[in-house]
Amino acid sequence: MPRLGDATRGRILFGGDYNPEQWPEETWHEDVRLMKAAGVNSVTLGVFSWAKLEPRPGAREFGWLDRLMDLMHAGGIGVVLATPTSAPPPWMGRLHPETLPRDEDGRTEWWGGRQHFSHSSATYRRYAAAITEDLAARYGSHPALTLWHINNEYCTYDWGDEAAAAFRRWLQDKYGTVDALNEAWGTAFWSQGYDGWHEILPPRHAHYMKNPTQVLDFKRFTSDMLLECYLAERDIVRRHTPHIPVTTNFMPMWAGQDAWRWAAEEDVVSVDLYPDPRDPFGAQSGALVQDMTRSQAGHGPWMLMEQAAGAVNWRGVNHPKPSGLNRLWSLQAVARGADGVCYFQWRQSRQGAEKFHSGMVSHAGEEGRTYREVKRLGAELARIGSEVTDSHVSADIALLHDWNSWWAGSQEGRPSSEVDYPAVVGAWHRAFWEAHLTTAFAHPEHDLSAYRLVVVPQLYLLTDTAIDNLLAYVHGGGTLVCGFLTGVADEDDRIRPGGMDARLRDLFGIRTLHEWWPLDAGEGVECDGFRGLLWSEEIEAQDADEVIAYQGGELDGLPAVLRKGRAWYVSTLPEPKALRDLLAGIASGAGARPVLDGLPAGVEAVRRGDLLFVLNHGREPVTIAVPGTHHDLLTGATVTNDVVLGRYGVAVLRP
């Protein structure tokens, strides 16, 4: 299988989406000049070019792309060639309305934007395969080609008739019989029993709450249908170019794809990342996405496919990045394993829906601050590329995450709409980030034996295999910490007897889980030494070795946190400092240590291979102790015992 290293060849890929069809050809040569000056070595072509390539059914207009491929090669710039299938041309929807998706109210999503395709449409798939086949045949041997990029940000749901037929086929493959489906879905409730496959529909608009297992299966189905679309195009380009790696780009913590399954089908795992420059947790949320993407890549290199050089255009208020922040966040991605740092897009558009979304070359042009900062970053990435590529980030701590649990836990009839799964995962990851501890992510059924500490922020749904895996990890000497509302349901979203799996209750020293006590927004519950937020539980302990109790109120004296041996259960969300201190203490007891001791808040230290990255996410200068003598690859300076980092400063230290 080809890997990212086959495309990087000892350098960090640097560049971004290039949409030259929006510009006259004389601009293309100017772009190459600016790219070379900025150290750009990679551009992505063709992502949204279907109407340009196939202006009418069966037509092929490749001449402009031929000239671009040749121009990039002459300029020493590699091409990530995209299949254009995320944005079908208007003629497809006009001639084949069945290719257009419908929402749960039956309304058609028309052309005029993007992602307007039905993943289940045989007609769409046929056209997508044909354009992919011709692109692969024409450019597979072109010397500029370094990587294939399939589609873009797969995210389309479809409740239409063709999707309904595909959903029924998917369910038949999964359950075999209607009786088995009725049992799994619990259709005895509300008279929902099905007598035949033909009666089953996607979970369209309903008078009241929908069957949660039907909704869960529809989300699984949607992820699988989109994956089928990806695999069909991937297999075409692989047949033509088995030596060229293939990727598609995930969105961060996107609910629509089971990215564990998807990542296993990619040669390169890629992600798009757009933290808000005004978000005080922007650096940590970026680190979370980077840790997750690296873990999906098998703890190896991955690619930051898209980020913004400045402002985006889809928030209510779109703030630019202050000077230095783009460089800092780009180098943070490299620190956490990225071998590619790219943008949407190269040149800021003058027309269209994203003309206010920044580019590496902004409307200010060559003299603009954005381009000047891009040039600096390009030079620095070139300086460190050979030292960084093919090196890895190690972590002693794994956070467990599963899309099936996220989907099931977000159902309409849940105990509290205040409990937001991504926010809970973010809070637990932030606790480790603020404690300067490097983390990875893992699926609950993965081999966990390499980790000193395994943490479950929240996994409402756990399969029997996953539960057995957690027990085996603890019995093998590992330390486990689980957050509230974990192990409640099985894979069909059937509540386990006792409200939590009995094996887990025994593991944590819980005799009975009497009631869930969710908290209102802004409400808290006092515990011995800290305040709990969002959630609490009425638990009766048995054989627990250590208990932190609730204080006052209905739960006074009952356990908020329990430990039995190496297994901890946290039945509330401790306030941020308390969660950080609790998890840092458990991590220390398990033998997990920060990369550097004594780091101040807002300073991040990550070791990638032999290199130590130290990043200052604050606006004030800091002096960081780094015992020994090091060479700073960014400045060329020798650093002995400490390093001074200015506002948004970064050092990349080699011993």
C-alpha cells in the first residue's frame, strides 16, 4: 500500500486547493511565481471542476487541465489531483432529478451549491465512475501527480426514494429477517412492528419522536453509503496508479462518518481544521483533532488538507488570524504528526459563495500580510522537513471514541439535551492538554495494551466486545477512567439491565445505579473538593477502594467518584481545574509524564521522534526550561537549558 511518504519524499507538503479555472490563464503563471517564492510544493486541482471538465453529458474538456498539470510540473510543484464528484454539474440534476438528495421533509436539495448528490443514486455513481476513470487514464502517468484526492468532505444525507430502497437492502444484509429487525429496533413500542421490508422507510419527518434505533441504523447506513462512493472511485484510481496514495478529507469531529472504518480504507488520512481565532480553546481543539487524525492514521503521519490562512466566511462574525497565529497552528499540526500543511485555498476568490474566505494570497495580493506570513512558514517547513517526515508521536494515554456511541447518545428522548458528546470529549481532552500530557485516541475494541492509561470521557453505547476489551485491559494491569453515562446501552441501543452493564458496575465497585440526575444549564453539584457540572448519578457503592462523595442535596454522601483497584468511575463532570488535577494525578500514578516539567499555562510541548516542539499559545513572551543543549531548527541557534519564546513563538529542538 502506498503511504504519505511516497508523496512527501522527505519534505512536508505545503500548499493548498488551487482553483485556476476561476482566473484567466495569464494569472496562472503569476501564481506559479508566487508559489515558488512561498515554498509551495503541492497544489490540489480539480476539487470543484466537474462542470468545467464535463460541460455536458459525456463531453470531456481536458485541455485546460493538461496545461495546468504541465505548468505545475515545470514549476516543480506536485499535484494532488481530485475527483470532482462532490459538486455535480447543473445538467445532471436537470436531466436526472433522481441524483438530487431529499431531506427528511421530502424537499429536494437543488443544484446551485455543492454536495448536491444522492449517495445511493445509481445514475450519480455511474457518472462519477466515468469521470474518475477518464481522469485516472489521462493523468495516471503524469509526472506532476503525487496523490489522489477523492471527492471532498463527504457529508450528504438523503431521505429520498432511491436512498430508501438502498436502506432496505442494507437492513436486509444486517438483520436477515424482518423479525430480527423488529427485535433490534424494539418495534413493539408504539405499534411500529413491520410485516415486510417494503414497509420500512428512512426516519423521515414524524409527528413525534422517531424510533432511536431506526435513526441509529440510518446514520450507520449513511456512513456506509458514502464510503461505498469513496471506495468505488478509490478502486478506479488504484487500478490505474497502484503506486500513488489515495486520500479524502475528513471534517473535524464530524458526526456523519464512522471515521475509524473510513481511515482503514485510506492510504493517507487527511483532515480539514478551522478553529476560530477568537476561541480561547482554539489551540486545544486543534490538538484534539490532530491527535484523533494521527490515531486514525495508525499513529503515523497524516495530512492537514485544509485550514484557513486568515478568516473563514461561514461563522456569524468571521475574525482574521492575528499575526503569527497561522504559523503557530500550522507548526502545532506538524508537532502532532502532520506531514502535510495545506489550505483552502491558494488565491482568494473574487466571486462566488466563498469570496470572503481567506486564501494564501489574499485580496491584498503579494504585499498583503497573509502572503508574507505564508512565505515565512513555507521557508521554515522546508528547513525542518527532512528532519520531521517519517517520525512519529508517541502517547501513553488513549481517549476512547466511537461514532456509534455518539449517534446513539444524541437521540431525541435522552435524559438531558445539555449533554453534548463532542463537548464532553473536548473537556476531557482539554484536561490532559492543560496538564501537558500527550494523548492519542482509540476505538473501544482496539488493542489497548500499549497505553498506561485509558480514558472513556463518555461511551453511552458499548458492545459486548468493547466491554470485554476494557475488562481485559484492567485485568492486564492497565489503568482505566470512565466518565458518566458510559456502558448504558448495547449496540441496538437497548438499555442494559441495571442502567449500566453489570460487568462494568463490578469493575468500578458499583452495587446499584439508582437514578440519573442531570443538571440544568449553569447548575452545579457540590462534591468533596470540587464542583460537578452537567450531570450527576445516584450510585450505591460496593467494594470500592476509594470514594469522593457528593455534598449536600439529594445525593449527599453518595459517591461522585469511585475507584476499585485500577478502575475509576466519575459520575459527574468536574469543573475544569478539578478534572485536570484528577486526571493528571491518575496519569502520574499510571506512569504517564509530561514531555517537559513545569510548563506554564498556554505552552505546549510535544515530542515527535527525536525532535522537541515547544509552542507558546500566549501573547506574552515566556522562558521555558529545556535541560541540556539543543539546536533550534527554525533559527539555527544553539539553546542551552532554556528557550525564550515570544508571542505565538515556536522552537523545534534537536538534541
